[in-house]
Amino acid sequence: MVDFANSGVGGGFLTNGCAQEEILFSNFPELSIIKLICEELREEEAVVVSGARRFNLYSGYSHSFRFEGTYPHTQHPAKSIIVAVDAVDYSSKLSKSLQYSKKFISR
């Protein structure tokens, strides 16, 4: 899975917010340790987490987000690999066509 989100990995998981990144951290609570050990990501950095287990089922997004129960684990749950990178807002900071330049594709 890829967490395209905040340069401060986890976003508002511990404070507020309920977008993609906060929902991911709510479903994989072991990811919360990242908030304690990672500084803000620079453009060339990513965080890779291996083996985190999903604990929750959910529905909705943002204000409609709801806990729907415990995630059903099998005897041998699949190992997760989550890569967190800060997302660039191309709609306001840069022109939309710039995202296809070699520099930003490599990023």
C-alpha cells in the first residue's frame, strides 16, 4: 500500500482529521509509532513499514467515517508493506503539467 499524504507521516491521526492517511493509521494502529520516531519527510524520502496488521473494518470518509468492527484475521494473515511519501499538491503549488516532468516522476 502507498500512503500518499502529509510530509509529517500520519497527518492528523492523533489530533484531528479523517482523510486517507488518518483512516489508514486508524486501521493499522501499529503505524502510530511512526509519529514518534520520524521527522518530517523531505522530498527524496519515504518510510517503509513491513508487517503491520490491520485491526479494523470501517465505512465512510471524513465526517461519515465509522468503525464497523474488528478485521477478520486468518491463521496466516498476509504481511503488509506500507510506503509513506508526502503528496505534492499539483493543483495549487505547481502547474498540472509539471507533475509529468522527469524531476517529479523520479521523485
